[in-house]
Amino acid sequence: MEPLTLKLYTKPDCPLCDDAKDLLNAVAADSQIQIEEIDITSNLGLFTKYKDTIPVLEMNGKRMFEHRIDVRVLKRKLKWRRLYRKFVESL
């Protein structure tokens, strides 16, 4: 099964973004996830959309967290998503 890809919207000089990256890297060490980091300052549309809410974490186009990531909730959502994928693939 291929790893889940999570999108993390960030910008430079953002302490909350740095915290989110550290947390996600720790979770990635124990889980099969890939983190795609997207710098919102490289795109005016993304900057306008996310400037007040970063860091933002999305999975499958759905927003999971803004500002801070709750590790327990993230792990629970990742576990559910893996089980769901396994079930769908077995059909």
C-alpha cells in the first residue's frame, strides 16, 4: 500500500509552521505518510487563501488542522484512513 500524502501549507519565518513540520516528521517516522510542503508565498492565490490560518494540514483535499496539529487526533485519522483504504482495496 502506498503512503498517504498530506499537504502542509506553510510560509517562511513561521514558528507554528516549524512546530507542525517537526511534529509531522515525528509521526511520519512511525506511519506511512508523505508530507508535501507548500510555501504559500510562492502563489498569490494560496497566500490570500491561507495567510491567516497557516499552518494548514490537508488530506485528500480536506482540511484537517489549522494553526496547531493535535497528534492524537491526527494518528486516529491516519489509522482510520489506512483501514478504509485497505477495505476498499479488498472489494
